[in-house]
Amino acid sequence: MGVGPWPGDLPTDPKYDPELLADGDRRNVVDRYRYWRREAIVADLDRRRHDFHVAIENWQHDLNIGTVVRNANAFLAAEVHIVGRRRWNRRGAMVTDRYQHVRHHPDIGELQAWAERGRLPIIGIDNLAGSRPLETVQLPRRCVLLFGQEGPGLSDAARSGCHLLYSIAQYGSTRSINAGVASGIAMHAWIRSHAGPAPDPVGDERGMSGG
């Protein structure tokens, strides 16, 4: 995976990383960001980030959090908010946390206070009694999508702090789907309602060499 050293004359644009140009770029990034400095990639993403945030509770060191971060990067969420324990397993993020803004809140109360300051409604995603089917609604453009832990789902405190609760339709025998899967479904529901066409993953770069 990746590309080898830059072929031909080296570009002088400061967004490029001299070491990557010389040695090749093996990172898990789309081609339009090949050879770019990490800071340049983040700056470019910041100009295009969407208006939704993603939050997930972290009371049990849930292994799904890395997947949530990876999904947030794929769908270009404004930020990911980790509620509870500061430490989380980054393996599932596949290094996407380097390009995604991640904020920590010690408890739901602080997340709620932060959201209120930004006038962002908190939307809980969980298959709870009284939840409205996600498939039948349009998510707000500006919001925080909140997910609970694998197994117990949203905590009681989280449920009480939500402005709305939505569920994801399931048709099989399992009681629930994990937060990593649920987050991808919910984020894509937001994308279908509010996002424009995705950018060309190749962009206008030229001279890529295989690697």
C-alpha cells in the first residue's frame, strides 16, 4: 500500500513533506494527500469539516471507540468526544486519530454543558423504548450524535441528557449492534441529508508512482 519516492523534480509547495517525497508515502491516506505533511492534511480537512459531532461513552475501555473515530474521519465529523475515561484503545482507529480532532469530557454533564454553549442538540442513538426510528427522520444539521458502550448502551445519565433518541432498525436475532457499526450508520444518515458530493480522492496530484 502506498507510493514510492516522488518521480521527477520535487515540488516546492510547503504542504509536502521532504522525507515522504524522498522515501515514499505508505500512510493510509487518499491519493490527493500523498506526500502531504500531516499538519497540511488536517488544515485542509478543517476547511471542509461537517457540522455534526460524535460522542461515545468510555466507562469500560470499549474497543469500538477506535472504529467510531475512524468512521468520524471517513465522514469528516467536526470532532469526536470521548466521555468518561480519558484512555481509549486506538488500534481500531487505524491512525485516523492523527487527522481527527478528539476532545475528552470526564462525564455526561460536561459534554451537555459544552453542547449547550454551542447550541448543539445531543442525539442519542440506541434501541430503547420510545426511540424514534432513524430511518424515518432527518437528523439536524448541527448536532452531537451520542453512542453508548457495547452491551449496556447509553447510560442513564446519557439518556437523560439527550434531546432526542433514535433507534436503528434491526431484522435479525441479535439484541443490538456495536457502537462502531451504529456510528457508521448514523453518520451516513447525516451525510445523506446534509452533505454534498464527496471530493475526488485523487485530486489534482500528478506523477504518482506505484509502491
